[in-house]
Amino acid sequence: MSFPGFGGPGGFPGMGGGFPGGMGGPPGGFPGGGYPPQQGYGGYPPGGNPAYPPQMPPVDPMYQYFAAVAGADGQISAVELQKCLSASGLADYPRPGSLFSLETCRLMITMLDSDYSGSMGYNEFRNLLTSLEMWKQTFASVDRDRSGGIEGRELEAAIAKYGYNVSQRVVGIILNRYSKHNNGQVSFDDFVALSVRLRAISEKFRQRDSTGTGYAQMHYDDFMAIVMAL
């Protein structure tokens, strides 16, 4: 005798008659036989797990101030730099509402303006902010009474903090040049202006002082290009 499914014509489905598309059966079942193509394991849909959206990089707050005044070319002029520093509060020393003069803003751009375009991009602006913070800390460290003005000895101490070795005669000349009201005091705005010039001229001189002895030779035209650019 034969049990259904073992050798009989009405055998167990899958053995001879088989599952549709299964082992030994006629074509059918899943297209092409077997299992459908698999998409693999462990993959979230493209774009990541929707429950955890990708984190956006933090927005630089200073870029917002820069972009608010920058032109379509991503550059700012001295007038725009003045507005940017005022809006961001970076000019608020010694008290809120202070403003960098247009001349000081021109000097700050000149310090980083390698192509003499008269404008500044955002990367240059970020470099300026680093220098500006250093100048502010230096000024505040000698302006102990927070009057917003420093005198001769304080100015000499501030210049020494920069690492510049200048004589008292030069300090006196700087004091007379940058004492806006001829009162023997230098304001923070004028201190930034003289700091820009000190840095720019010292760097140009150092490039030409190949021996590091404090002496350099330069052509008159070269000298004039350095001085008049500032």
C-alpha cells in the first residue's frame, strides 16, 4: 500500500507535484524561482535613520553679522566693517555704543589686504577678530581704571607686551601721533590703529632683516610702498 505523499500519484505537495515554483515543481511561485532578491541587512533607507536626522553644523554667530553687510561677492568695505563691528558689540570698549573710526577700519582691512583690493572676505574677517581680541585684552590690562584712555607708561607697557623693542623716544612719538585730543592719552580706537601699523611695519621690516640684527636694506620705492599703504 502507499500512503498519500509517498510515491503515490496524489502525493504530498512538493514531491513531484510540488509547491508552485518549489523544489522539483513546474515554474511558478516567486519570479525566477527561489526567494526574491534581498536588499541586505542593517540598512536604514538612504539618508539615515529618519528618527535621528543628521545634525547640522553649528552656525558661527559672527558670520551672521558679516553676511548682513557683505556684498554679493562676499567682501566688505571699511564702511561695512565699521557697521559689522558696531552691530556685533566688538567696538564696545570701554562702554557700550563705542564705535571704531572709519580710518581705523581702513587700517584693519589694509593689514590683511594682500591684493590691495580695499575689501575683506570672511576668512580675513575671522583672522581680524583674533587680532582684535588680543588688542582689546592688552589695552584692558594696562587701562586699569577703565577710563578708555592710556598714558605714556601704560602705552610703553602695552607695546612691550607685543614683544616690540622700541625706545622711549619712539613711544613719545607714537603718543603724540595717536593722542587724538592732545591730552597725552590714547583711546582704544587709536590704540587699535597704532597696533595695526606696528604689526604691519614690523612684519615688512622683519622680512627684509635677513640676519635678524635689527638692520635692513630697502629701496626707497619699497619703503614708500610699505608706509603709504598704511
